[in-house]
Amino acid sequence: MKKSISGLVFLMLCLLSLSINVHAQNNQDSIRSHVETVDGNEYIGIILQQDSQIIRIKTDNLGEISIPRAEVKRITLLTSVKTKEGTYWLDNPQATRYFWSPNGYSLKAGEGYYQNVWILINQVTYGITNHFSAGVGIVPLFLFAGSSSPAWITAKFSVPVVKDKVNLGAGLLAGTIIGQQNTNFGILYGLSTFGSKDKNINIGLGWGFANGEIAKNPTLSISGMLRTGPRGYILTENYFIGTPDNFLVLLSLGGRRIIKHTGLDFGAVIPLGADIGSFVAIPWLGLTIPFGQKSSSVKL
């Protein structure tokens, strides 16, 4: 009797192990990959075979195709890819900021981006760890008749409280004007972001400072992002600035278009206040180029 029970237990364990292995193999075989080639083409599908000479991938639209290994630039595993109406929506490649201000999501370690606004405003931000990023920026007016130039550094620490739902962050921007004395400026801020990387609202509170003095009234920011398609987003970024004598509101609305991996931001900034006599809409045009590698990417 004991031998029969032992044999039955052994048989059940063998069947359970086989089931787990088959399930794991099926999951592995069903994971899609995003393949980029050196000439700019992109393919999404299941990799059937890869070796030192060739990669064979099964795509939904083209069927099975073979790509020479030498022509493959990068392969990204799409472990969390979404499909809507037959179109793949890749992860938001620029989910950590709006037009300018950051949110509670963080760059991964080794990821970074270069941002340019109207040619003059330049900033580079880099993920030191999965929760801490730092950056430097400059408006190089010294290139034009030796004018004084604003320059700054940034730092942000952020943590997920509820994954893809609630993220908190805190950071600093500190700068000076090169070529002038006693021109230090900056802001200390905290952030709360509610929602996913594709659809969220961000509430920030910051205290500006200049030349050793900190503002008595904080600045409130309310920003948001809404994904409209595989490569399109609606953005809004708004500031409510209290001053000793007045109150200033900066409203902005526009969008972002992802071209390959580069982000093109466009919109308008509308200042409101007692000292602003007529309606003004200031155009916004920016470009953001990412660099570095995601943890799920393999550069070939």
C-alpha cells in the first residue's frame, strides 16, 4: 500500500513538472519582440529562430521573414505590449515628463534624453538608478555677442507607491546666469502622479528661490497626459504662481508625436494675470531624443 501511494505521488509530481515546463515554453514562444534594423525598418512578431547569421521572425502582416543578423540594430522584448484595433501600442518612450516639468515616473538606470526647445533651450537628463535621475541644461546666449547665459542642474528622486497608478517624486532645479554675479535661482518641488504612463494627471508643489531667498508662496502645477494612438499624446502643463503683489497663471495645451523614438512636442502657452492686458498665446515647439538602453533591449 505504501509503495502504491509513493508511486502515485511520484507520478503526480512528474505530471505537474511537465505541465509547468510546457506552460513556460508556451509563454516564451508567445512573447513578441520589436526588431529594429539599421536602415530604420521596424518589425513586431514572434522570433522563431536566431543565430549568428540570421533572425527569422513571424509577423502578423508579412508572415515569416528572415533578416540578416548584420542588419539588426536592436531587439526589444515586448513583455507588456498592448494591442488596440489590430495595432501595437509600444510602451510610452517619454513618460517621465510633459512639455517641461517632470512627473512621478522615473527613467530607468542607463536611460536618458536630450531635449531642445526653440533651438536655444537645451537639457540632458540621465537615469542614475531606477529611482534617481540628474540633468544639466543651458541657454547658450554666449554664442550671440557674448551675452550672459542661464545654466542649471536638475535632480529627481521618485518611487512607485502603487504600480502604474500612484507615483511620488521630489526634486530640485538649481541654476545661475553665467557672466553675472549673484544670480542664483531654482526651485524645490514635490510631485504626485496618478494614473498610468499613457493616461495620468500630475500635481506638483514647489518653492522657488533666488539669491539665497526662498519664495513665501508656493507654486502649484497641474499637468496631464492622454495617449490618443500608437504615437500620439495630448499634453497639458499649467502653473499657478503666487507673488507678493499679484497672481500669475501659465496655461499650456498641445500634443506630442513620436517619430521613430524621437518626440516632437507642440502647443501654446497662455499667460493670465492682472498685468497682462490682452490675450497672448506663445507657441511651444520642442524636440526630445532618447539615448541609452532599456532593460528589455539587446543592442546588436
